[in-house]
Amino acid sequence: MPKTKESVLPLDRDRFLTLTESVFGTYTHIDAAMAHTLRLAGDMVETAGEIGLEPNVSQSLFDDLKNCIGTLLLSRQQFLKVHRRAHSIRQRTTVAWEGCPYTIDGEPATSAAPVQLKAVV
């Protein structure tokens, strides 16, 4: 809880829970996109071999998908920074006493354990 009453920011508990669910939903979507892209890369490499695609074309396609995965990973890392800042701000609010429902040793859970991936169909 903040040291002085004047520095406490008003945050409705329902809004806090909604935002928290949205934050962790974002991790789920980013992780699902990365998993889907990895599966797609594997499928494309397999298909390229089956149809006899030129190795340089196949490699170029795989490299582009690898770059997509790298961009998604960078996005997840940037989102983790946003999450940590939001976590610090929440500690200055009227719901600070509750703590984040998704923490491990006082840190946002995503810093230590990834959100479980859902199947992408």
C-alpha cells in the first residue's frame, strides 16, 4: 500500500480484475500465435520437401517465418515490460492490498512461467 493516503489511486476492483484477465489473455494470444507459426513453419518445410521445391526458395520461406516468430517474441518481451509497469502502478491503487492474482514470489507469473498454450485449430 502507498505510504500516504494522498498518493493512493482509485481503482475499482471489477476494473482491476477485467484488466488482469485481459493482460493474461494477451499472453495467451501471443503464445498461441507463436505456436501456430512454428507449426506452420514445420508444415511448410515438410510440404516443400514433398513437392520438390527448390531448396533456396524453401529456405527463404522458412527464414521469413523465423523472422515472424522473432517479431512475436519481441512483442511478448515488450508486453512483459508493459505488464511489469502496470503491476507497479497497481501497487499504488486502492486494490494494492489484494496483490496480483497471478504472481510467483511477488513477480508477475509470466516472468517465471508461461501461460498454458491452447490448441490452435
